[in-house]
Amino acid sequence: MTKENPIQSAAKEVYDMLLRRQAFEAMQLADELTADTMAQWQRNNSPRHADDLLTAACALAESQIAAGRLKQAINTALKAIATTARTEAGNEQRMICYLTAWNALEQLLNLTIPDDSRRNAVADATRHLGSLLYHYYYATGRDNPDCAALHDAYDALKVMSTLVKIDSDADTTQTLHLLISSLGAADIAE
């Protein structure tokens, strides 16, 4: 059995706080954790530090979702992905970050209907996000078929595929740039 690293332990504590409905306390802890992992990443951008940053950012984004800060959550998850994009990081961590970004975007869209000028940008963002989630869903399934988040990612992809056409062969680097651009056009990216 592998031992949890300190980042995983702290992220687990954030999720435990969320289960106890302590969203703001969880957000404070996750914010500190993300700042620490970002500092570690800036000193050494190794794959392990990339995984740590993605883990911490997902915990922060989940706490932001619980606190109703949906745009912030989307941006937190995508900033960590973009920051670590040129580093080999675990497919599972990337998949979970994309899944978290989708959860926030879906809730945001359930609360507000985009006006006509932003509707196409939201559709484009959803398509790009779905394409990236699809890529990392299959990569994670190959790497770790027992990953607990695979079921949630599958469910998200089913919903997304009813809304937009997902590109199963998307170039991840280009699609990430297109996603961020689309979210900016939709007035969601910060």
C-alpha cells in the first residue's frame, strides 16, 4: 500500500470539511494548500509537483463550488491545468480537474442562461471541455481502470454529448487554448 503524500492528506481534509458543510473553512485550507503547491511547482516543475498542484487546485475548486463561486472554480481548475500543461502529469489528476471545471460550468449554466451574444461561446467552451475530458477519461481508464472518478466522468460525458459534438481526436494543447478563449468570450474566464 502506498503512503499518501502530505498534499493528498491535506486535500482529503478539505473534502472531509466539505462533507461537513464547512465550505468557507475548506476554501481557506485549500487556498493555502494551492499557494504552497504553486510555490513548490515554481521551484521545481517536476511531474510530481504538477500532480500536487492539480490535486490542490481541484480541492480548491470543489470548495469554491460548494461556496457558490462557480466562475472562480472553473478558473482555478483551468489555471492549474494550463500552468502544468507542458509537464508530464498524471492523466487522472487532469481528468479530475476537467471534471471539476465541468461541474462548475454546468451549475453556472443551470443558474444563468447566456444571452445570444454569449451562447455560441458557451457551446464552444462546452465542446472543448468535453473533448479534453474525453481524452483524459480514456487515458485514465488505460492507466488506472479502478479510478473512482471514471464513473462521474462517464456520466458528465454523456450529458455533454447531448449538448455538443465532442471531438475524440482533439489536440489537447490546441483545445485547451480554444477552451480558455471560448470561456473568455463567454465572460467566464478571469
